[in-house]
Amino acid sequence: MIRDISREELKDMMDGGESFVLINVLDAEDFENEHICGSINLPVATIARDADGILNRNDTVVVHCSGPACTASHIAAEKLESLGFSDIWRFKGGIEEWKAAGYCLEGMAYKGKAA
């Protein structure tokens, strides 16, 4: 089942040390430029091919993309569900909402800057 998660809920999961995998589903170039701290990159274009080699089916998975207008996280969540993953969360706010809250971001855009 795919469920939505809010920015605050995701932050609480991170701060609470909960076990989950945060996946940025944007292209590698976008990920390298800017991503939520602690996230991994599994692009939506390759998620069906690569998910089983990176994730365990019993993992709690949170997917996100750039922001509310981006549909990549929705597509990625549906692909993961079709592969048999069952604990899937979608953070629709993505990097836009995370950045607006002043939460941790990393990547080339932040090299040499305090993030």
C-alpha cells in the first residue's frame, strides 16, 4: 500500500532514528546537485530494474522527487508496489518543501557552503 507522508512526519522519522530507506527518484545529475541528507538515489527510470538489488522487500521505503508538481515519486511508488514492496510512503513535498523548512540538504550545490 502506498501512503502519503508529510514533511513533519518524515522529519520525525529521521530524528527518531526509525529504520527506513529514503529514496530520491530524480535523475543522477539532479541527485548529485541537491538531495535530502541521508537519501539514496534510485531514479524512477531504473527503479523497476534496480530496486531488488538495492532494497529488501520488507524495507520501509519513502520516495520523493523535487516537489508537489513532480510526478516521479508517484510513478516510483507504483512501480515498487508492483514489484511486491508493501511499506511504501510518498513525500509529495519533495526537495522544495524540505528546503523551505530549512532542513538538511547536501550535494554539489552546497559544496563549500554551510547548509
